[in-house]
Amino acid sequence: MPTEEGANTQPTDSAGSKAAILQIIGNVLVARSLAIATELGLADLVHTEPQSVTQLAHATGSHADSLYRLLRMLASYGVFAEDDDGLFHSTPMSSLLESGRPDSFRDLLTLGWQDIAWDTYRQLPHTIRTGETAFDAAFGATFFDYLASHPEANASFDAAMAVFSGPENGIIAAAYDFGQFARIVDVGGGTGGLIAAILSAHPGVHGVLFDQPQVVANMTGVEALTDRERCEPIGGDFFESVPPAADAYIMKRILHDWDDEAAIRLLMRCREAMKTDARVLVIDAVMRAGNAPDPNKFMDVSIMALTRGRERSEADFRRLFAEAGLRCTEIFPTELPSTLSIIEGARA
């Protein structure tokens, strides 16, 4: 994902523009090389002590010279570091490829998952021509149906998303006064990481974790709660109904998976269930307008390739809320590294 600074770089001369384009093109090769290094487990091998390329090639069954050239290139980006004796060392970047650490990018970079991404992006021209989802064209199924029928890919996806989602939850819990509510329903809340963070920060609140039955059966995100009875699991289909009479309905990174029609239908289910003075809290990216740098613009194209969803602007959210019989009352940005905002809605 490009940084905001990188996305906003505007070369002023022809040579600079050519170099910038070549760098973008080269990023494809860097990404693939990073995946190969991850698949080979190179970060784990150099974690405890530096290794020569001969040792690494022997340990991974690789061709030594080819492996050296790949490592030399990655080291120029700060992934690994070669010393004067030709030994490769761990770096802060390569450590993020190690197995066994909670913030590892390993699941996102395994070749099995990368191949899914590459096959999807190969169909991106089809999306641009037709508006149809690239993933569906590549695999003959929707993204979530595919994950449901491929448990290994689903596990990799869940683990990869946890790397992004976990650090955000505490930031979100601190960005809004959730303590004003007695009962909060986390709609599509997965294994409960966000609702657990909110309940931990606000001891007087009771939560409901609402998702598909097989999902809420695995409430691993709630394990850190001292009083787990404060979080009730309920299984169901959020397009059919959501648990009634709560004070707030929260949805984190849910609406962006769906097109406008489905998003409005989900918001309407919340409106039907909520108390008169309750709130709907959509926790999603709010894209900046125009040419302003925004990593969520990158995410929007990724979402376009994978699902029928989209990232949205403030105007988009206000329109969706209005069509669902809600009014957008306020938008609360969260602190970095989160790029999400909390969009608050009430009955219109």
C-alpha cells in the first residue's frame, strides 16, 4: 500500500516522472520477491543469527546465486541487510515476515494467498471494461463464497486481516464515547476484537457479538475480557434482521464490502431494530476528495477487484444514510495508524 507521502509525490520534470513510473512498475517485482522470501521462511532463519547465502540456500533448497540476487535486491529496500562478510541479518522490516508474532505479515504474503491476488488482478481489465468483479471472473465465485469453501485460504485471510484490525480496535474504542450506551450490538463483528476493546474501555457497557453462527462460535477476540458474560454471541443473517432494542449498532469495515443497494438494506435492518434515540455507528474509511493523498483510494481499487463493495466519501455516506431513513449526525476521525472514521447516524 502506498504511503500518503508516496501517493502525493509529483515529479516536475520528465526524468523525474519517468523514474516515478518505473518505481511503480518495479513495485510489482518487489512485492512478488517479498512473497517468495516469506514463503521460504528466510526471516525466521536469520532471526537468531546472521546467515550466509550458502546456508540459506541449503536450508531452503534454493539455488544459491539466484537467492543471493533476490536477497540483495530486498536488502536495498531495508528487508534484510548484508554485511561486509556476505552474511544476511534481520532488520525491523524482515522481522515482520517472521512466523509466530501477532503483527506478522506472513499470512498476507504466503504465495498461496498472493496467487489469489495475482489471479484476481489479472482480471482487473475485465472490471474496468464491464464493472463486473475481477475475483468472480477469475474464480467463478464471489470472494466470500470462495473463502467459505476453501478453509485454508479463509484462515490466511482472517489472520491477515487481524494484523490490520487488531491495532485499530483500541484506537476506535478511544475515539468515541461508547460509555453512553448500555447495550451495543456489533453487527458483523467477527470473533469479537472490536466489541471486546469497547467493553474493556467501558465497564458499564454490555455487548452483543452478531455474525454468522459459525463465526460467533469462535469468540477468540473476547478472550481478554475479564467478564465474558458481558458479551453475548448471537448468530444470524444481518440482511434479514439484527438483534432489537440496542442503544447502538456498530459496523466496522462491513459496508465497504457491499454495493449501495446491499449497504442501504443493512442500514435499514439496523433502523428497524434500533430504539428511537439509538445510534448507528459505521466504522469505515471516509475517502478524501480530489487529488488529496489517501491510502483508502488504493484500498478502494482493491475492494473493487475483490467484491462488489467500495470505499466511500462523506457525501456517499450521507446519501446512504438518508436512503435508509437515517441522518448522519457527526463524523469522528480516528488517530493514526488507523485510517477509519466513525460515522454516527440517528433516525431521520
